[in-house]
Amino acid sequence: MLLGFAGSLLLALLVLAMGLQQPLIRIVQDMFGYGGPHSDEVTGNRDLFHSGVRIGGRRAGETYGDYDIRRDRAATNHFFGFGCVENCREQKAGYRWAVRHDIADPGDCAGLTWAFLEGCAAYAVRHE
């Protein structure tokens, strides 16, 4: 009986969430680390959430969420709004790669590091 109640409650919450306006849904998604530009980022840095870049899996041993947290804490420079941990070298390389490959869709960005993907996205978003 308890399982049936929990299932009904979950279904009701799902139906309610589907009827909510988009901004509230994005806020809820952000709480779980896969929403849009994070409203909770005190740094104001851009990130890849809602950019169209595929952020699943791991790059250089960490998820994008883990990288985003680490980067936000340690960013000393910026590249098109993305925080850089050091000298923005990876973001610049991703941007140059996107220019060479004429990337117009952020979903076409590829790279081995999250910083590289941010650089690619910086170019692609400017040319959508």
C-alpha cells in the first residue's frame, strides 16, 4: 500500500512539473546539475548547461558538473564568459578548432576536455 501511495505521489508530482512554466523547471533542473545557466552561480560564469553541447560522460576524468564546480572556485580569467582555471589555453584552442571546422551548432563540438568544449561552444553560439 505504501508503495502504491509513493507511486501515485510521484506521478502527481510529475504531472504538476510538466505544467509548470519553463523558468521554474530550469531552476529545478539546476538543483540536480543538468539545468541551464545556473542561477546559483555567484561567479556569474557561463557554463555548458542548456548550450546544446553534449555534457554527458567524463572528460579528463571528471563529469561536467564536477568540472564546473572546480572551475567556478578557481577561475582567475575569463574567455567569452567561461571561467578559466589558468590562462584560458584550452578554451582558446577549442575556439580555434571551431573556427577551423566552421562549427555553427554547439552540438557538433568535440574535444577531450571540458574547457576545450567551452571554447568551441563560445564560437558556435556566436554563429548560430
